[in-house]
Amino acid sequence: MTGEFERRHGFPPGTNEVRPASRDDQTAARALAQAGLIPADLATFYDSIGDVSWADVGNGYFLDPASDVLLRLQENGAIDAGADQKVAIGSNGGGLSYFAGPDGSVHRTRTASLDEPELDKVADDLRQFLELLEQSLTQFVADGEPGSL
């Protein structure tokens, strides 16, 4: 399978994993939740899942650990987008970032620049976003196309 992957994509497979949350991850998630900076379903997610790294699905899909989300917030704050502030939670490996809104919706930047970010809503909530990620993975395994997420 490794040889097939490398032949198909031009590079060897990397690490693809869903890492369980450590105590540090859970502590960071609680800090985010207590500050009201992330939606409740994301805090629940971070209580069990440390991070997601699918480096080999297209350009990659990444959901950052709660500690990275917290650090980014402390250093840069949330971004103002529309009527509310959103928190960066990951990226697609191609330069676009994913943000969670206080209502639980997930948005993606249109460009790699965060100077004046323009966002498109990609999911109504975390569950729908995770289902879209799963569909992207399934499609990639089936035909090598990573989907449009």
C-alpha cells in the first residue's frame, strides 16, 4: 500500500491519526470553555480528542489541539467576522483555516491571509463538520480526491 500511495501522489505517506486527549489537552479545553471562547460541542470534543492530523488526504486536514487554540487566542485573540468573533481550530493544509463560531458553526477562510479574513460557513455545527471530514477521507480512499472541504 505504501508503494501505491507514493506512486500515486509522488511522496511517501505521512502520519495520519486521531490522537486521544491528554490531561494537558483537557486542561486547555476547560480553560477555553470557561472563558466562553469555544462552543460546548468543541469543548466536549477536546475532552476526548487531542488533535486530528490527516496529512495525506489531499493537502491535509488538521484540527489543532486545544492547547494550540488557547495559545493562538492568547497571542492573537479571536477574529472579528460578521456579527461575532471566531476561534481558529485547524486548517486544510493548503493555507485555508477553519474557525468555530460561538454558535458552534464552522467556517473556512477564502484565502490564506488572516489580515482581513473572509469566511464561508462550511457546517452548521461541529458534528456536521466532522461528518464532512469523514466524507472527504472516504472519498480520498476511494478515488484519491480529497473533496472540497
